[in-house]
Amino acid sequence: MAQEIERKFLVTGDFKQAACNHTHIVQGYISATKEHTVRIRIRDDKGYITIKGPSTDNGLSRYEWEKELSLCEAQELMQLCKTGVIDKVRYLVKSGQHTFEVDEFHGANEGLIVAEVELQSPDEEFLKPSFIGQEVTGIPRYYNSHLMEYPYSKWSGQ
């Protein structure tokens, strides 16, 4: 099984000048429970289906399986998704040996910016860029599947 290990942070500073690449992502969820999620993603002109298992280690890791689809297949499967979509631009920012994926959300989640870094082990050290703020690893309200149903724009006291 492929195990995903990542940490997630709020973004508090300028990151765009340091970005080496960016892509537009629209994604929906066929299923989103504590036990698993089944996600359909359109990233620029490619499609993907991803299945994720439950989070372990306080949200630090979980099983992840992903397969590339044609754009047409992904668009068809988006019709099976729950109401609502995640719309974001993902920026890649290198920091030391790691690359941070910085997601700037749009639509109902406008104003939220989070960064994730994938690790090889839960205790792996990494260099935090200056734009990294509070860690939100394992806090469900920051999961994309949660943001689809309870968007950032509806949070009180953001």
C-alpha cells in the first residue's frame, strides 16, 4: 500500500514569487467519510481518481491510491460527485530538499491558503519557508473533503 505522509500549514506570507510552477485544480468527491474518500480531480487538462484511507498518526499519514484518467473520463465522473467542488490554484515552492504545495482556494473557499509538504517518515526534518504559519495537520476542517461541504466563507471567526 502507498502511504502518504504529509504536514499541512496555514500560509501567512508571500509565496508566489518563490513558486516554480502552478496549476489549476477542480475536484469533487464521490464519497467522503472518516473511513475513506474517493476524489475526482481535473488538473489543467488531465484527470485523476484518488482513493484515500483513514488518517492515522493524528492526521499525519494515510493510504493513498491514484490513477490518471483522460480529461473526458474525469469530466464524466465529476457528474457523480456530491454537490460542490473545490476550486484552487496549486503553487510549487522548493525549500531545501522538499517542495511545498501551496493551495490558494477560490469560490466558496476564497481567502484560505494552505501549504502541504510530503515526507518520507513522520519525524523527517524539513526547512520551513518564511510564509509558513500555524500547523493544521490532522484538523478535519482543513481537509478538502470537509471544505467542500463546509466552505471557508461560512466559518465564523476565521
